[in-house]
Amino acid sequence: MNKDRERPQKHRAIFISDFHLGTRSAQAPALLDFLRHVEADTIYLVGDIIDFWKIRRGPAWQQSHNDVLQKLLRKARKGTRIVFIPGNHDEALRDYCGQTFGGIEIARDAVHTRADGRRYIVMHGDEFDVVVRYAKWLAFLGDRSYELALWTNTPLNWLRRQFGLGFWSLSAYLKHRVKTAVNFIGEFEENLAEVARRNGADGVICGHIHHAADRMIRGVHYLNCGDWVESCTAIVETNAGEMRLLHWGVSSAKPATRTAADPVGVAA
């Protein structure tokens, strides 16, 4: 085994979201592997950690889902500051914002100050999803369709493995190719960047749309954690103060990072 893999990677902060524990599509083993190989002063859980929407319909809770929660609680006991920002799938926990359970702080949102002093608003982001806000029934319908696409990933990737091919996500492909989905992602990113701008922040870190990103939108650094359902991604701030989008890998759990200390880009 690579000795670098045995030694935990130390960061100033880690931002992870959209575990969707309680669903069959949750990539809990990969997430657990990630948590075993990283340490941080602060870990932000940026929403949709437990999927209460799915649990109400009938949970698919596995031992690895318990292991993820236990690992986070152990990190909190050992001194890691953990801030949990509930999302729309675990919105019932928003009633407990301002309280601490098992050493984990629950907050509606947060402000993270980077090593160089730049400020980032941290929020799940569903507040700026018009479907979730104004047509929750449509959001539930979309959730079921997304769940079907995720389910299709399992037999599809079984076939791919028989031919020696790697993991490929049909649901991610559709999300990136269907014009309405692409337009939705673009509008969501613009809205979140505008929130940061109005609040005098340098950037925003969010989740919700399962689309990892690191880009500049008219002077605002937009970062999306992605998810642990399809992409297995996280945002980290290194001890040197660099912001990075990290891809852990679905099947191999091998890390690959892209430095984003001073990212460049333009709005769509």
C-alpha cells in the first residue's frame, strides 16, 4: 500500500455534502475511506447528510452508513470542529440550529474565513432552488426520477465491469447533457454568487445540486462540494490556504486533486 495513503492528509477545513445516507445510492464505503484518510481543524457538513425523504418511503440503511456517522462523532470527540448545515432532505434538523449534539454544531449557514482572510458563505443552497421553494411536490417528483436514474447505474456498471470498464454514471451524464438541467445549474450558480456579493463575501461554498464546481462568477469564487452519490467529491482548504476541489473516486477511492488557490473563470 502507498505510504502516502496511510498517512492522513491534514487540512485547515473540509467541506462535504449530499451523502444521502439511508439510500441505496449513497457511496458510504468511499466516504468512510475518505474520512479515514483526512484530518482537518474544521469539517463543514453542507447538507443532505441523511435522506429523510427516502427514509419516510422506506430506508435502505446499511452498516456503512452507521460507520460514517460514528467516524464523524469520533472526529468531534478528538477535537475537530464539525459544523452541520442541514439541507432540504434533512430540513427537519433545521429546528435545532444553534444547538450542539455530540460535539457537532448545527447551523443554518456559516461564514468560513480562509487563511488569507477571504470570507466564504457556507450554505446548502436549496433556498435558491425555485422548485424546492415554490413547488415541493415537483421536487419530490424530480427526486424519484433522479432515484430511478441512480438505480439504473447499478446494473449498467455491472455490465461495464464484465467488459473491464470503469464506473460511469447515467444520471450524471443526463444532468450534464439535458439543456434544462444545464440551464438550471447555471442559474443556481449565478444566484448563489449573487448572495455572496450582496453580503460582501469573497466566495460561496454550497452543495444541493450534486454538481461539483470551482469557478469565478464576476469576481465571486463559487465552490460546490458535489456529492457522495455519484462523484465522491469534496472542497478542502489546505494548511497553505489553497482551496482545492478533490475527487476521491467512486470505485477505487483514489484521490485526485486540482489546485484552486487563485482560480480563473467567467460566468456562463
